[in-house]
Amino acid sequence: MNATPQKPSSAFILASWAALFAGSIAYLVGLWNAGMPLSEKGYYFTVLMYGLFAAVSLQKSVRDQLEGIPVTPIYYGLSWASVALTITLLAVGLWNASLLLSEKGFYAMAFVLAMFAAVTVQKNTRDLASSSNGAREPGPRFRWPASSNSTTTD
């Protein structure tokens, strides 16, 4: 699939960034105002940061595969596992938290909004980069190991 991606519209880019800021800031303001121990706040903050990174990493590896850019199976698997782990960590944390059900729902929805928006912002960033300057092919970022039959000396 080597179709040239269309340049995203300014409105879509703005909406993506707005959703990322809305989800992240709502989650963080909720943490700031929460009456929980600092260690618990740190746990939820770490889950958010790890989740945002994992979502962007997964989006990049999936898109790389679709565009024929080599992605190692272990990185691809770790990307999926990281997203699943962050969702599991948040779910377990909220399940065991002594918060009102409405607060638990608030954190869950802010987390999902931020993760979805992070993927969208990353997609827009990549589409903008490939639509400018004539959709050039990306440079070699990964070199597969040489087969055992060939002998190379570096």
C-alpha cells in the first residue's frame, strides 16, 4: 500500500490537538484535585504517559508495516502488548481505587480520549511530512540481519 496520503485539513489537525490537550489536561487536573496519596497520583500519571507513548508507537509500527517499511516482529508485538498493558493497568487501578464511580468513569474516558487523540496527532504529523516535498520514500532506518549463508565483515 504505497498510496500517497492526503494532507489533513487544518480543521482536523486543530481538532486532533484540541482532543489531545482536552483529554490529557482533564486527566491531569483530575489527578491534581484528587484526594489520593501522592504515590497513587504518580501511578496514574505514569499510566497516562506510558499509554500515550504506547499508542503512538503502535500507530507508527502498524503504519510502517502497511507502507512496506520493515518492522521487527518483537517491536510490533511489544507495541500491542504495551497498549494492552496500559489499559489493563488503568482498569486494575480504577477497580481497586476508593473513588466514586463517576470519578472512575471520568479517568477512563479522559484516558481513552487522550490515547485516541495521540494516535490521530501522530497520524496527522506523518501525513503532513509525507505530503510535503513530494512524498519521498523514507530512508533506510532498519537493516535486517544478514542471513547465515553470507559472510559480511564490518
